[in-house]
Amino acid sequence: MKRYIAVIREPGPAWDPGRAMREQNDWAEHAAFMDGLAEEGFIVLGGPLGDERGHALHIVDAADTREVERRFAEDPWSDQMLRIARIEPWTVLLEALL
């Protein structure tokens, strides 16, 4: 059994609901930051939920919620564009090997 942490992020006060995700301010900096987290294995899976209007789900490989909060606080979008709505432990019980 593998254990991860699920992080749900939601739009912050600077999110412009009239613009698509990739059209938001500082998109390139945010995308580079998130790509870096994925490359180092901190983010295992991640991406927008629904219509890409600010809600996102990230599955992370972290020791605890403090590490999650610390790492996401470094995101150029932290708090103003996206803020953490929920952090929950997640245990993988089912996995399809493709």
C-alpha cells in the first residue's frame, strides 16, 4: 500500500474568473514551479479539476501536511491566485498497471 497526500486548491482573491487558467497573471512562473515539483517527484499527479477555472487536485509524496504547506507556499500563485482548500491523506488500494 502506498500513501500519498491529496491537496485540493481553489481560486484565491486575485484569480480572474473571466480568464482561462493559462491566461492568468504569472502563468509561466507558476507552470515552471509546478513542473519542478513534478520533476523532483514531490507531485505524483496533478492538474485542474473541471473546467480549469481555478480548482486543482494534486497528489503529492510528502512526509506530512507541514511539508505540503511549506512547498506550496513557494508557488508564485500561492494564496493570491490559488490557495489550499483541503489536505487529506490518501492510501492507494487499487492500481491498474497499464
